[in-house]
Amino acid sequence: MEDQLQLGEDSSSVALKCAWEKSLSLLEPEINRPTFESFFKTARPVSIEGSTITISASSELAKIFLEKYRDLIKAALEASLKIDLEIAVVVSAEQNQDKEKKTTLKPPPKPESALSAISLPLNEKYNFSSFIVGPCNRLAYAAALAVAKKPGRAYNPLFLYGGPGLGKTHLLQAIGHYVLENCPGMRIAYVSGETFTYHYVSALQEHRSEDFRRKYRSVDIWLVDDIQFLAGKERTKEEFFHTFNALYQANKQVVLTSDRPPKDINPLEERLRSRFEAGLVVDVAPPDLETRIAILKDRAAAENANLPPEVIERIAELIKTNVRALEGALITLIAHSSLMKRTLTPELADEILSRYMIDKKFAEITPDAIQRSVARAFGVEADDLRGKKKTKELALARHVAMYICRELTSQPLSMIGRAFGGRDHTSVLYASSRIDALLKHDSSLRQTVDKLLEELRPTSCG
């Protein structure tokens, strides 16, 4: 690799782009959806000089959030490229120039018809016309559309909940797009629980509390994603409560999303829980087979990919968890077929998706069970895998256990790390990267790991 690579110049730049895409797939489960969509997916690797990769952020706010997760980005890229790295984050000069050009080519939108200053950007793809409706989400879709058509008068507040990747963020932003297009004059603020917390803490530190309250309480529609992020943050919850009340009492529309219903968000004060439940609470369930097929057809068309119907159906049969997993499976299959020059068939879908993506959600497989099996195989104590001892043999066993947790469970890196004595996500990424590398040339370790995987994986999924 050259000392410095500028993207777009040679095949090495393609490798860096591919490494970034692979890193995003590792980062996505660890970061709340709004932050990931707004700041990570809009970022780009600019160059690599020595061991430093420079990441281009789309804005100053994006730079702040990327730097907040610098260690996680570093670990993900190291796992992708198999080398030690440093990360630098900059705001792209080209992006700043583009913004300047846009403001000179056309006047900025009128303040009363634009997103408020505190709002995150809306993804142009997330609108009602691109949302695939099925039995699993029909009520959520209808409620979101009703709110968009009559903000403040229908279902206030609207609370959407469900697992990751089921379309909650899509519906939330679709409301924003609809109102911007059809209700000029209304001020919209789309934020995540994490962004609200960041805005509040920054305002306190900079003695701008009144400015913070003025901005938040002057909006007409408040769209809040991942509200569960506020749980346990006492001062932030207090400010959120008063902001919610001020908007609600002024008949301003509030829409909230969470990964769980209000009654299951802990710790959450009863006064907040009762206000969340005062409107309409709707569960967004995983898509059924027909909806999964429709989603895949729509995404394939967007990718200009002509997939045989039997391949679409096979993907839909294999991937049952959520929309995000479906789309990831489709892109993985298309990319593999293109790169390896292989014809798309149901058999190829079985081969590739079973290797990378298929149902890692096995309730009976827990980190504790994996630790016990690995400990027996390596002749160590399971408690030591969760402890602080760092002998060579114990470190290898611990890394193997972390690797298998990633292979056979759907738990995010942070939860796996906690199961190993409170270690963080970077430790899990490093462990997985190390074992991946060792398995390529250590046949003895490969046999041990394969045997553990065979013992732990249910036969119905083998």
C-alpha cells in the first residue's frame, strides 16, 4: 500500500472503500439508528497516510459524533483491514464548498417552512410512498399517515415501538417529509434521544439553557427517535418532561419511537410513562413472508438488480428478523454474485447467506453457555474468561469465546463485552479480528473452533 491513497485513484482506494462498508456493517448494531443514518452513513474515508485513516464528516455536528465513537470506528476498521490504525476526522472542504454553491445557486428556504435549527437531516428515501405495508405494520403506517395529515389533532402523542430494523425511523421521517411538502409554515424537529441529550448537555455547559428551551419549544412537530436512550439520565429526563409538556399543552404534535413499549422502559418515571401512553401506542412487528418478498422486490428494483423470483423467495424464507437484515442480505448476495461472477440461484443464496447472516438468534445459546463450552475445550475456568487474568492460554480462550458469541448470538458487541467482565465493544471486535486471522493458518485452532460451533449450534440450523 502506498504511503498515501486518495480515494478514486486506484484499486487500493476500492479496498479502503470496501473496508469502510464492512466497518459500517459492524458499527450499525452498536449505534442508534438516527445517529448512524445521519452521521455515519454520510461519512466517507478520504485517505490513508501511514497508519492514519482520515474520515470525512458531512458537518461539524457529524464530526462531533464521529469523534465520540472514534474508538469504535478504529476497532471496526482494524477488524476489516487487519492492521493497527489511527483515525482522524475532518469536515470535508468539498462538502463545505458544495453547501456554499447551493446557497448561491438558490435562496435558502424560508425559516417557517424549513426544519428547525435543532433538527437532524431527513433521509430522502424515508417517505410514505417507499414504505412497504403489510399486516405487521399496517396500523403503524395508518397512524403515522393520520398524524402527518392532521398534526396535533390525531393521536397525540403517537408512540411507535418494536425491534431494530422494522421501519420505525422510516415512518418517523416520512411524517416529517409529508408535513414539509403539504403543510408549509410548520416547524419540524427530528432528533434522537441521544441528540436531545447532547443538545441539553451542551446548552448547560455553555450557559445557553434559555436558548435551548426556546428552540425546542417553538416547534410544531417534534419527532423523537430511540426515546429509550433517555432512561437513567435524570437531568435530561427532567428537561425532556418539561419540553414534552410545553408542546403537548400547546397542541403541538409529538411522535416517539422506542425499542420497547413505555411500560418496559426502565428506569422511567411514572409521569413520563403515563404521558407516553396517553395517546396511541403501536407495536411494529417483524414482517411476514409476503411483506418480506415485497420489500426485497422493491429494494432489488432500487439497486437495478434483476433477481429471479425464486431467489427473492429464498432470501425471504431465510431472513426473518427485520427489514434491515433483509436489505443487508440482498446487498450481500448481489455483491458476492457480481464479484465472484456467479449466477444468482437459490442454492447460492443458501450458501452465502448461511455463511454470513442466517438466523443467529438462538435463545438457548447464551454467552454463559458459550463460556462454559470454551472453558472445557481449553482446560480453563469459565470464571477466568470473565476475569482480569491475561495469560497467553487464557487470552486465546477468551477471544475464541467472544468470537463464537458473535457467530452464534444476535447480541450487540457492547452486551457481549459486558458478559466478559465488563469489557467494551472494542475488546470484542479485536478478539473477533484476531481469531479470524488465526483460523486462516492454524489448523488445530480451526478444528477446535469448528467443533465448538458444531456442538453449540442447534441441529435445525446447521
